[in-house]
Amino acid sequence: MLASGVCRALPGDETRSDATRATVSLSFDLTDLNGKVHALGQNDRQAVRVFVFLSTSCPISNSYTEELNRIAHSPDPNVTFYGVVSDPFVTRQEAVEHFREFRTKFPVLFDGSGLLSEVLQPTHVPEAFVVDQEQRMVYRGAIDNAYVSIGRRRASVEENYLREAIKAAAKGNEVPVSRTEPVGCHFPQ
């Protein structure tokens, strides 16, 4: 267990439900690339919250823009979806230009101080996190199984981990797979 309250699964625990059930403390605000402040410490709607760490330079992260746009526009009103840029080498203006060019249709939080990355501890970009209505992390990992490894993409996606986790969490059900290994660029430190 990490000091931030986020539990990490041990190798081999990729599908154990309790591997990610730790409570997540999000007691701070972050501003998105459009200048809107998001009070992450408040969840009055009891929404499931999704955070996907992204990059302006990682080809795998950039290749997921269209899929994330589709996922983010879920018809479920109890789901709040955020992209997150937490790269100390990327300015806010660079991030704004990048995500505008890629036509990102969901709020992208600018985590320049690393508050959110310190709590969630991503290892790769892209990496997705689903936090349920009770502030428990119920999923972390890959968006889907499109990539076998860096440079090796499957002909078709067979597993939609993030979609399934969001769907289950929004209904208050157990997430079928709570942890997968993300494939992408290493998270910038």
C-alpha cells in the first residue's frame, strides 16, 4: 500500500478485484485546458470518474484520441471522463495546441504540479483509471487490448477493458477485470 492510499497489485494479480479497491483521496482542484476548474474533491453527483493519462508525444497515446472521444461521450450521466496531461516538460500552451489539433472532445486536466499523478501513480501513457462513487479505484490499466506491445497492434480489438469497467462501475457492479498492464510510453518523471 502506498502512502497516497492507492493499492498496487503484485505481478500476477492483473484480474483480482481487490488489487485496486483502495480509496483514492482527490482533495484538490485542477484546471482543464479550456480554463475550467474541476473540484476533484467534490463528487456531489456520486459520479464514476475516469482519468486517462495522455501524452503530446507518445504515438500510442495519440492513436487513442478517436476511441477516447467515443468512450467519453457515454450516454450515462453518472460518468465523468477526463484526460490528464502530467508531463513536467510540456507547457499548458503546448498541451492546448496539441489536443486542439487532435480534436479531443473531453476535458483534459493540466496536472503541471503532479498532484493527480502522485495519487494515481501511472506508469505509462496512455493509462486509464476508474474511480467509483465511493472513491475506490476499481480499474487501472489499458484502454483495450489493441496493442500487444509497442509497435505491435492487433488486427482487431478483442477486449474493451475501460468500456467494461465504466459500464460495470456506473451500474454499481463489480468490474470484471480490475487491472491490466498498459502498453504505451513510460510515464514522464
